[in-house]
Amino acid sequence: MTEHALEAVGLGRRYHRGWALQDCSFRLPAGRMCALVGPNGAGKTTLLSLAADLLEPSAGTIRLFGHAPGSLTAHQYTAFLSQDKALYKNFRVDEILRMGRELNPSWDQARAEGIVAEGNVPMNARISTLSGGQRTRVAFALALGKRPRLLLLDEPMADLDPLVRRQMTDTLMIDAARHGTTVVMSSHMVAELEGACDYLVLINNGTIQLAGEIDAISDAHRLLSAPDADQGRQAELAGHVVVEQSTTGNRLTALVRPQGPLPSSWEISAPTLEDLLLAHLRTTDAPALITPSASVDAAGTHLSEVTA
């Protein structure tokens, strides 16, 4: 039976202004690099904060490797890194790493020092004197030195230049491959997610729209294009799940989940991850798609058969 790094069942969080997250149910198998995607205010930070035990659910449950986020086991298994990258500004880098060593039984000093050294960050420098990129590297050293089984990242690389983001993403991928770390990475950088992640959770308006393997979700969709947009073309899409359609000039484009053979008169191609994400973020009408590995229902949710 596949071990689940994270499982949410009917999870919700309500603030005074309303529900930030509602009826959120999905599973994340262990060992995955998961892209957590959604517009600002969609509920991504709320979900990660619930997993990191920074918030209490208003409804439902969340479990990390079967344990409640507030449990000692979950704290030992999990590391959380936010965009703020909270570090003691008056501490030196070596003092930050010593704190990590003293607080975490599984601490890997060599790995933490290696991450700092790769960025040429002086060990005797105070955090307050470091650049944004250097502070991010120290925060990653603190998180990865803990040797977590689950690493939660709430856009910690948003303020970095493209080269440093690429370097830190490569560090994450290497660490995950070597140690089987499960990573949940919230980001707006679609190109970086596509190259680094193999799992996807898309949240919009506080609910899950897509969850599962990126390849499986992509295979369940097709991008259709036709040189005209008359009523006959519209009728040819009947019976398929149309996520989004648009007209540019006379050309009609549609992202669909095929429910059988597709009309041969259309140009048919596989969508990119960016195609999928933008289409699902622009619409609220498409039904949610949860792959069997991500479904909390024992029966699973079967993907549509794709015929191109």
C-alpha cells in the first residue's frame, strides 16, 4: 500500500471574511515533488499553514504520514519554509546551523554546511548583513539539514534572481532523489514547476480543481484547434468535457477532456502544463479531476479515456 505523505479529508479553514479553504480532500503519495498552484488568495498558504501546524482546521482533518500536524512525530518529519524565511537576524550563520543541530535529532551538519558553502555565504556573517539570496540559502540549509521526510515550501524563492532559483531548485531535486523527500512547492513560476515536479495540486477559490500525477492529468486533456468557429464546430465538442474555449480571429481553440473519439477535422495536440493551469484558473465551470493516487475515495476517480 502506498504511503501517503499528506492526506486531507474535508479540510476547511474559515476566517471572518469567509472560507479560505473548503471541503479540500486529496492524498499526496510519499516521495513526490508536488507543485501547489493557484492564484493569490486561492488557499495555498492556508493549506501549507495547516500542514505546518501554524493554523487549526475549521473543518475536516489533515494528516502527515498518518499523524496530526501538531504531533511530535509530524514535527520531526516536517520542515516548513515560507517566503518570509524567518531567521534570527542577530545570529551568525554558524549559530543558525548550531541551533538546527541542537533541535533536530536527524540533523545533517555536512549537508547544511554544504548548501551554505555552495552560495559562498560566510559562516561568521550575521543574518542581518546577508543579501536576500544568501538568507534564502541559509533558510534552505536549515530546512534540508533537518533531513525532513516532508518539505513544505510557500514561495520561498519568489525574491531570487532566475539563476539562484535554478540552483536552489536543482538542490531540492537532488536532495529529494537521494533521500526520498516529499516536497510540496507553491510557486507562480510555471516553467520551473514543469521541469522539477511530477505531481500537481491546483487550488482555486479554496477548493481542489486538479490533483495527481502531472503526466496523467496532461494525458486526460487535449488541446483542439480549428480554423473556424461556426456552430457546427461547437456541436462537435458535445459529449466531451470542455474546460475552456476561446476564439482568436476566426480560429477556435478548446481544452477538453475527451469522453471518446475526437473529431478528426480538428488539429489535436497535447497541452503543456502552462496550457492546463491557465485554462483551469480562468474557469470555474470544469469539474474537478482527481487521479486515483490522489483520491481519498477508495474507489478512486478514474481518468477519462483519451483518444487522439
